[in-house]
Amino acid sequence: MIRSLTSVLALVLLPAPAPTQTDTPSPLVAALDADADGALTSSELPAQARRVLLWALDADDDGILSAEELDAVGKGGAGRGRKTRRGPDNWDFAEETTNGIRMVRNLEYATGAEYAGGRGKLDLYLPAGDGPHPVLVFFHGGGLYNGDKHSLVDLGPRFASLGYLVAAPNYRLSPEYAYPAYIEDAAAAFRWVWDHVGDYGGDRARIAVSGGSAGGHIAALLSVDERYLRAHDLGLGNIRASLPITGLMNAERAGRERHLLTWRADPELVRQASPIRYVAPGLPPMLITVADGDTETRRTQNVEMFEAMEAAGAEVEFEWLVDRTHNSIRPNMAKEGDATVELLLDFLRRHGIAP
């Protein structure tokens, strides 16, 4: 019985043989299907595959991966078995003011069938006063296959209380929408902010980008690969500073289940999605931060990104987030006096992005 994740994913990526009858199981199902019923239950999947693949691909939430749900991944496009896991964002109010912070919900930056369910919407957190306020576009985390702007409901007001107008976009998620959907959406959301933030008291001449985990990856990639901003008649010069927090800097270091879900296990797409591949002089000033308690792989690739940028003559700084793990950074950032927030604020101030 094959039980390793590597073997599981290798089997997923094998071309499916032409079926001789409609009920021929996929190679993955055939390899792991202990009871030979043509489908995979949670107990038949290795632990890591269960955590990621079952969670992301079980389109009907029955706790079973059917052959159809698995085969949809290997065929590319938004297959029938795909779905996007997201948190709540259809809140029952469009605007609210709490403790002097005005919150404006579900502003639409992209439309169309692919953006149903709030994928093309963003929230704004507005400081008290008329401004003009410096702007922070903050991308949520969630592995590029999970999450929602609602996860920033505490962090947005925290930065707004410090004088920053915060824009928190949703973006299309894998496996339903693989790369480059998420970075295309990041650029489209940035364009919306550039065009409209002045209407809300923001200063588009002082826009920084940030995010944690997957959001850190997006902030970094948007700041180094200019193709996506150019598609909206903007460029890297429109980003005044970039502050990726424990982001994925080298997609080739991601787990193979992530390669499958987000980059279709295509080595060229994985390379294109790696911020470290675009290091060059003249990039926006970047502060790279990573938790000292993060995984070795995540720590190493952030250090390598810093070293590569430094060697290229790009403006870059690096800071360890002390006594933090990958998952403890964001909850602590919402607290007054958090050291991570203080590091970000100091960098922003020194680059002219201050209230």
C-alpha cells in the first residue's frame, strides 16, 4: 500500500490511461483504495494529503475524494471537482464606524463570473480625520487556497488607528483558480486603490504593500515582477515600499501538494511565481520579516531573498520576528505595542510613508 505524500502526488500527476469503461478508477484511487470502492476516504489518505487535498478538493463535502474530483486537478482549468474555501465576507452592512475608524465593505475592483462570491471585492479601513492618509494594501494569508479579507478585521483597524488607510482585497484562490490568478488580482486591486483611494482620504503617492504568509508572497511578487502592474498601466515605481511578512520567496521550495493545487505542478509556472527570480536593482524598498519560530524552509528562503537583493544593490532590510511562529504573527499584530507592527511602522516612516 502506497502511503507517502510524494508517491501520492506523483500518482496524481501521471497521465490517466484511457478508460475502457466509465467506472475505471484514476491511478491515485486505484493505488490507495483499500476497500476497492472507487473512491478515497479520509482514512485512506496520508496525513498531509488529508490536510490539504481532501480539504481543498472535496467539492461536495462528503469526506470522500471521488475519481472525478481528483481527475479535475490534473486536467487544468476550473475543473468540476474544484472549489474555493473561503471565510465569510458577505457581511450585512456596507459601512460602519467604530472607535473613530470608518470601515467600508465589499467595494468591487473586479467583475465577472470568476469573481462571484466576493472574490473581486476589497474592504477599506479609514483613519479619523480628512487626510491625506498614507495607504497600506494588505493581502490576507491562507496558503493561496484559503482565506478571506475578513481575517483582517482586527488588523485593519489597528493600522487605521495609527493613521494608515488600509485596503484589504480578496483574490481568486486555488485550486479553482491557479497561478497567475492571484497576482493578477493583486495588481487589479492595486489599480483600484490607485484610482479611488483619494475619494476616501488616501494619498496615492504613498502606497505600500504588505501581507502575511500567502499575502507576504503576493506583496513580494507584486513588488518585483512588473508584468502584472504593467497590464494596468502602472509599474513598480507606484509602490513606495513593500513589507512581506514570512512570505513564500521561492515557490520551488513549497510542498508538492501546493505545487499541484496552485501551480498545476508545472515547473515553469513555479519558477515564474518565485519572487527571488526577479531580484534586480531599482525595486521598491523592501523590508523582509520572518518568524524565528517558522519552519527552516521558510526562514532560509527569506534570508536568501534578502541576500540576493542586497547583492543586487536593491534597497532591502531584514528583521527576525522574535518569539513568533508562522501562525502567531498576525494575531499578535492586532495588539497594541506589538513588535512586528513597530518594525513595519519604523520602516514606513523612514521611507516617507507616515501620517
